[in-house]
Amino acid sequence: MFNLKIKQGIQVAISLAIAFWIFWFLYKDIQFSSLLDQVRSSNWFWILLSLAISLFGYWLRGWRWSLLLDFEEGKKVTANRAYHAVMVGYLVNLLVPRAGEVARCGVLSRTNGISVGHLFGTVLLERSIDLLFLVFTIILAFLVENQLFLALSGELIDLETLGGKLQSNLPILIGGAAVFIVFIYLLLKKFQDHGLVKKFQNFGRHLLTGLKSIGRLKNPSGFWISSILIWVIYFITMQMVSIGIQSTANLTPGEVLLVMVMGTIGMVAPVQGGIGTFHALVAYILIQFGISESDGKIFAAIIHGTQVIMVLIAGLVSWIVMMRIPAWNKPDKL
């Protein structure tokens, strides 16, 4: 147990060091006075409104989670209590990447008597649904900003030459793809009892089972509508912040969508609160839109910084609220 804690501590320290190194590398040439000037010149009405809407998005996450927990074990979970547990999870994620999922399950298990295993299963289902929506959002961003995608790809690869080579070698590619699929199938069949293969198979089965279980909820339409609204709120939040900052006020909705996608990918990275990775990807895509490097980095710092402050405050409030609730005592059976 002691060695496990040391290992976990080292992993957290390495993750934090990488995050701050990326952050330092990005901002080492940015003058603090430039950041202050951008902060002072920003329209904080839009930024604060974006935070209020973002907070509603967190509550919506809690409500969606509570829909998955409508069963007889323990005490029924209200939307407000699920929201507070979600915010505790986001607070913990600022300190230890991916630990927030376990933390929110732990505090809700304490107050409502629901097993951590069941709670964690619903969280995995939520994350799987969010991953699907991220893929759909990336596809939507590509459809809206396909010219930019092609231009960025063209900077890395000569698309015309690549297309010609693909066309001339099409039979070889089809045959190679078929051989590859057969090889993967035989490999999985041979090592079907291997732990890693079993994990992937279990993940697929759990995801399929979870998707089927959504249809059996008392309010399946509420689950899917809230899932869509969560991503709409992400976009509205990003749009409002872009309006509130002078350097990004003229971005089109399609460009804002692409910024949102890059920021979301940055937040998925295994570092505390997306520190560094969020800033790098958002700044990179803004530079492609013709925004100066310093303004792009400052935009990323403002939107990420305000969100972190909000999560810190709301998360601490939620933690206090959850700790003040008496622990659930399972009633004795008669």
C-alpha cells in the first residue's frame, strides 16, 4: 500500500511538472503587462455571463447523472446533490488527473448509500457518451471549417501528391487493409484471454449495455437532450468569451467551434486541469485564424483561468455542502 501511494505520488508530480513546463514554455516570452492590458480591455459582462452559463452546464451534468441513478439501492439522488458531487470531482481533477471521477462517486456513496462500483459504472457510461459527442463535434467542425482543415493538412502533407499515390496503389491498399483486418482478428482470437484484450472487450460490452440501459430509463429523452445541451453550452461559453475579448471578437461561429474542439482535446490530456495542453492547442488554432501569437495565448489564459477560479470556488462550496450532509446509514431489514 505504501509503495502504491509513492508510485501514485510520483505520477501526479510528473504530470504536474509536465503541465507547468508546457505552460512556462508557452508563456515565457509573454509580458505580464500585455496580459493585464488584455484583461482591462476585455468586456467582462460577456465573460462573467459565460461563467454563469458554464455553471448551469455543470448543474445539467449533475441532473443527467441523477437520471442514471434512479433505482432502489440507497437513497434517491437529487439533481442538486449530484451537481455538488460533480463539482467535487472537478475540484479534485485540478489536483490529480482522472481522480475526480472516483472522488465524486465516493462523496455520493457516503451521502446516499449507493455502492461506489455502481456509481463508477454510470460515470464510465457518461464518459463514453461524452467521447461519442466529442467525435460528432469534431466531424461537425470539419464540415463547417473544411477549408481550414484541408489548409492545415496541406501544410503538413502534399495532398495532391498523396491523392495520386493512393489512386495508383488502390488495389494494393485494399488488399493490405483486408490482410490487416484478418491479422487483427486472428491476433485477438489467439490472445482472447489476455488481460488487455479482455479489458477492451469488456469496455465494448459495457458501453453497449449502457446504451441499451439508457432506453430503459424513466426519462431517456431527458438524458439525450441534456447531453446535447451540455455541448451546446460549451460552445456558447466559448462564443461569449471570444466576444468579450477584443482580439477574438470577430471570430465566426465556425471558427469558435474549432477553438472549442481544440480546447476540449487539450482538457482530455492527462494533466491537471488541462494546464498547458489547453493553452497550447487553443493558441495554435487561433494563430491559424490570423490572431497574433501573444493574443492567442492570452485568450487561452483568460478563458482557462476564469474557468479554474470558478471550479475552485464552486468546488469548495460543493465539498463543504457534501461534508455537512450526514453519512447514509443503511436501514436494518425487518
